Amino acid sequence: MVKIKDITDALEMFAPLPLQDDFDNAGLQIGLTDAEVTGVLLCLDVTEAVVEEAIASGCNLIVSHHPVIFKPLKRITGGNYVERCVMKALANGISIYSAHTNIDNAPAGVNYRIADILGLQNVRILVPKEDSLLKLAVFVPLSHADAVREALFAAGCGKIGNYGSCSYNLNGFGTFKAEEGCNPYCGSVGELHREDEVRIETIMPSYIKNRVIRALLDAHPYEEPAYDIYQLKNSWGSVGAGVIGELPEERDELEFLSFVKEKFAVGCVRHTPLLGRKIKTVALCGGAGGSFAPAAMAAGADVYITGEARYHDLFSYAGKMTVAVIGHYESEQYTMDIFADIVQGKYPGVKVMKTAVKTNPVCYL
């Protein structure tokens, strides 16, 4: 029996909630997670029509990209579509879960999917997350070094880019004197003991700190292990906003924008004045990513593609870099494919549907 909690756990394994930006409200929006899932309906936006579609199709879980509850609700009276969606979902036993900026920022997340559709190579994060990494240093007797290292790696430590199980190890010796009441792994109470040890250093995301400490204490033989945790100032190159990559070969500027328009079924591509040069390096960020255009220009992008950009900001890029605005919905529409891959890959027997409702509030004449 697959529960709603199983589905949300799978989504959070791919895109942990701590990866979301501070302003966001990703995660469980409405409902209970212990119920057996009868079907999953995927969408970008939760509207009344989407909730009605879930009811009609027998799906008791809606997974959306944009949170239906983004700002705190002071009352639920049906005064707007958000309140009506909440009321309708609760009345019909439907849970709603949203993965928003956490799946934007995640490795292989939304922007990587867009890059894949455009055929980009050598794809990397455009604006890496800052102040999100910790270094752990722990002192372990040589006899248990392998076991402690493996426990730390299993808990999520040691990932640097596409490399795993990364650590630095320095042999030395430690000293200690066990006092009355202690139960030392080695040495005797009241005597100064010297033990050959290894200092193991490894890296971890800050949000798994508690899990790592539990794994360390379980695997370490000492009654009171000695360890240090340091806040790192390194950028986290695997996680962050937007991506940048290269096309396999240069393309004509106008031809490339036409290609983007076709691939994303865009009603209108808004762009800065064309520069008359070939396109090779492409940066992009789905959704409201206009604020990352300076990073794209600094990284040497020939073109920056996003869903939304402010009018006055576009003046800054004229004559320097082409900026193409393709629409918020259009830029993120393939998020549903990521949701489907996650759920069907983990639970192939669960009914998964993509909404047939076009939730884009923007139409083109």
C-alpha cells in the first residue's frame, strides 16, 4: 500500500525542502499524508478546475509546482480562488503538495530539464547557493576508520560535484584520561591513554547536519567522540538558480530564438535587440528569473532565456547580451515531466496523470 507520505518522501529525496528559497512555501499545503494514495494529478498551478479534475479522476493527491498557499491565509471564506481551492480540497479529502524553488535549485531540477530540451552540453549552475555547506572533522581510532567513513557517506557526506565519498584523512594520535564513571572503549580509568587515530574530514549540506551526527555517534566506538563542525564560505556548485551551458554548434541568433519558440510552444518571444552574432553559450532560468541576467552576462552567455523580466532592467543588456522572455508558464511547463519521472520511477503501480487543464493565466491574441 503506497501512502501519500511515500510520494512526498520520494519528491523530497529528489528536491529536499531546505533547498527552497527563504520566501517560498514548498511542501505539504493541504491534507494528511497517512492516507493511501488513489492517484496523483500533476500540475503547475492549482486552480478550482484542477481540483475538480482530481475529484473526477479519483486522484487524492495533487502535486503542483507553484504553491497554492503562498502567503498566510487570514480567513477561509471562499473570497478568492485560493480559499475556494482549499475548501474544495478539504471537503473532498484531497492533499496538495508543492515543489517550487527547491526543485528549481535541485541538481537535475527544472532548469536542467530546460537545458536538456534545448540540447545544451556541459551544463552547470549559474548562481550557486552560498553559505550552505559544512565541514566535519572527526577523530577515529584506526580500527574503526572505514566503518565511520562509510556511515558518514551513507548519511550524505562527501559529495563534491559529480564525485562521491570524498574525504581527507590524516593519521596521528590522540590522548585522553578516563575519569571515574566512564566506560572507555580503550585505556583504563585514571590512566593517560594514547591511541593511534585518523582525522577524517568531509563535507556536507548544512540541512543534513543532525542526520550526520546521529550516524557518526552510532558508528563511532568512543563513549564521547571528538568532532568539529565548520561553516564553509564555499559556493555550492551543485545547487542553485539557473544554469549555463553550450550548444553543440553555433546557431544563428534569430533561428535559435525560433527554435526556442517552437520547443516551448510560446505565443510570443519578447527579446532585446538582436546583436547579429552566433549563439553558442546559453544561460537560462525558468519562471521569474530576470534578476539572474547579470550573472548570465558576467558568465559570458550569448543569450539568456527566462520566463519573466522587468521592462527597465532590459535596457542594461541592449548591445551586450540577448535576453529572451518566453513566459512564466511556458518556461516551467516541463516540471510536470520531472514529477512524473520521480513518482513513476519509485512507484510504477501508482496512477499518475498530468492535468488537462491549461492553467496559464496569460493568453496571446
